[in-house]
Amino acid sequence: MSEQSTSGTERTTYIDEDGLRIPPEVREFDQQLVIRTPRSTIQHFGSGSVGPFYPMVRADDFGPVDEFRDPKNPDLAPDRVSIKPQGKEPIIYAVHTGGESA
């Protein structure tokens, strides 16, 4: 699945039973990594890197805004995630919730 952004091509990732696949270009960070889904915002503190999957983000973090009680980032609905290492610009990815082959 393509994760590169080229003219006219959207960055994508996927989610499966292991969690959200974190693309390699945002796995390394210095102080925190902020992951925003339509439903929630997660701040991962530390330094170094995260693994290829982030299990705290699940398929039910995505969907239409009207399905959430209190959506934190409705502009990302239904299928977008924002990943931002501290000190860098956030990158928006389209999320396929059926796994890599979806």
C-alpha cells in the first residue's frame, strides 16, 4: 500500500487487529507524537520511535461524525488520521480499516 505523497496521490495507511500502521516517516520523534483520529487525540510521550503498529488506535476510532458521542476531530471523519511528531508539520493519511489489502 502506497504511503508516499506525489502529485495527485493521497497518503494512505491501514488499521487491522494489531492497530494503526504507523508509516516509517513518522515513527521517529524527539519528545512526543500526536495521533488524531475523528474520535480522539492521543499524545505519545517519550523519545526514540514507535513500532510499526499503534494498538491504542482501533477501527472504531473512525467513521461518520454522527456515530460519535463527542468527536474530538470531526474534520478528519470518516477515514483520516493526522500524525505529528513534535516540531514537525502533521501529515494526514487516509485510513483503510480492513487491513493492508483493503
